[in-house]
Amino acid sequence: MIKNITEKIVYVGVDDTDIDLFESQYLVPNGVSYNSYVILDEKVAIMDTVDRRKSDEWMQNLEAVLTDRKPDYLVVQHLEPDHAGTIAKVMERYPEMQVVASDKAVKMMPQFFFETTFEGRTIGVKEGDTLDLGGRKLHFAMAPMVHWPEVMVSYDSTDKVLFSADGFGKFGALSADEPWADEARRYYINICGKYGAPVQALLKKAAGLDIAIICPLHGPVLTENLGYYIGLYDTWSKYEPEEDGTLVAYASIHGNTAEVAHKFADILRAKGAKNVVVRDLSRTDVAKAVEDAYRYSRLVVAAASYDADVFPPMHDFLHHLAIKNFSKRRIGIIENGSWAPTAGRAMRAIIDGFKGVEVAEKMVTIMSRMKPEDVPALETLADQMLA
């Protein structure tokens, strides 16, 4: 796709609607975009490349925009292969072009492209450095661990454009007609969620810039209501709930724990709770369940005991929350077992590693199947969750 962003900045990225799993783990039913831009000033700068899956299509877009011009610079903001996969190919095509990247990225490049000679062809930059393109300057800000250590972002002070690397990106090809927030939330939390503090540091740097346009490496270019997008990133990176609500996440072997989870959700709704979402962890994409846990202020986990531990789909879910620094929520626990319930103890062991969480005092234990006499305990847990 070729599209003018401003008079001098052109989008040359590509959609990938053939991919089924992003990073070999995240379902992308609507594909993903690999974004790249060209700045056509007195000097020409390419802003990042694309995944090698789409290198031929990207090269065609690039050459169509360049016409008879040759690029002076390739600016590499992030070395992950979905953005840097075509570096070697474009360097071979344009041998006089210089590669501009953070000092750490320059050192890392030979790890990915050991067949390519970088000596004499790279310009390492650091915080506050600029690149003069003639009519405008690019200003560089380092963004380590958003979400790799070599990441930087670039700001064009003439057109007031922030090239934000993975920041403000989303799953979904540009051809997909879908709301921004849902797939941007799932993308951020699962890709960058662990690194809230570095994202906060980058947001503080961005607050000092006059930004009219945000050009991310995935998803649409953002041109309006930028405060909305920045506000969501601020909330997500502080690990604060986006909405008042409850996720009831369950892992059920034969359906008995599922029955309890749905009953508990009904009890919450009867008590006036809004935004009660129930997820079957055996069938729900774990990345979607993690997204929901971050979105809402309360989490209730219900699981069967298994091999003197907890049913693996629940363990996997809680492990994902742990590695993404899940925090600042109220959590309730429901366990099920037929002779020696162990799920509650196993879940609590993981949950105790979360920071800033409040665990409801009442843990509900179900023996095999929910019975009428179990309902008062569920009512008590619901009261504690909503208190």
C-alpha cells in the first residue's frame, strides 16, 4: 500500500493477511500490517523495513515511491524481524545508503545479518541526536525495553510526526475494519505489557513534543484525538484497570467447574455488577483472557484440581499474567476437587507473586459438583469482590 501521510512522508508498508500466528503465539484472524515510511526531503530516509514474508511487495512499494531517487538513510527503530527482516535486502539494493540506529542496535545487527557487511555503513545515535535531511531534522529518543533494549523512536519536528516503533501499534491488517482499542489493547498487553515503567518513561518524553501524527510500526496511522490513544497507553502502562468490571476465568475438565463459574457470574450480576465477562480458558485464546484481566478491575479464577496441582489451562493463564507483571486488582478464588482439592493452593501460590493485589478472604471449595449448600459461599465471595 502506498499512501501520503504528509506532503513529504509516504507510507510504503504492507498487509499480511496470510499469517495465522503473530510471533508464533498470538492469533491474528485479521492479519497484521508491517508499517514502513519514506521521507522525501532533500535527503531521503526510509523509516524501517518489513518482515521478510512480505519483502518483495515492500520493495515494489519502495521503488515506486523513490522513482529515480536513491535513499540516503535507512532508519532502524527496532530490530525485531517483523520490522527489520528486509534490512540486508535493501542494503544490497542501495549500497551507498547509510543505516541509522541506536548504538545497541548497531551492535546487534550482525547477530541477525551475519552475511552482510555493516562496517562503514552504519551511524549509531543516542538520546537527543538528530539527523539532518535538508528541509527537516529527525530527533531521536531512546526507548529501551519498549519492548527490546535497542528500541528508539524518531520525531520529525517539521510535520510534527512521531515514528513510535511498536508503540501505539495493533494487531489487524490495515484492510480490516475493526475498532482500534480491542486489538491495540491485546497487542500492547501481550507484547509490551511487562515493560510498564519503560513505557511510562517514553510517554514522559513524548509529552514534551508537539505531536500531530503518530506513525506506528503496526496498525493505522493516528491523526485525530491523540489524547485518547495516549491516555489508554498511560493507563495500561501503569497497570491500572481500564474499566470497572469482573473477569471470571475458569478451567474446567468435565464441565462442573464451568457450571460454578457461570453461577458465580449470575450472582455478581444479580448484585448489580456491570461488565461481568466469563472466559473458558480451555477454549479462549490466552492472549484474549490476559487482555480481559488487564481491562477490568476484578478477577475471579475458578479451576479444577489436577495431578495434585491445578488444571493446566489455569496454570498457563496465571503464568502469562505473572510474566506480564499483572497487578493492582482484586482477586477471588474458587477451587474444585473430588478427594483432595489442590487447585486453590496452587493458584494462590502464583497470585501471591502479583504486586498490589487484594485477594478476597473467602476461597470457595467445591467438592465435585456444585450443590445448593455451596451457593451461600459463592454469595459471600461475591459480596467480598464487590465491597
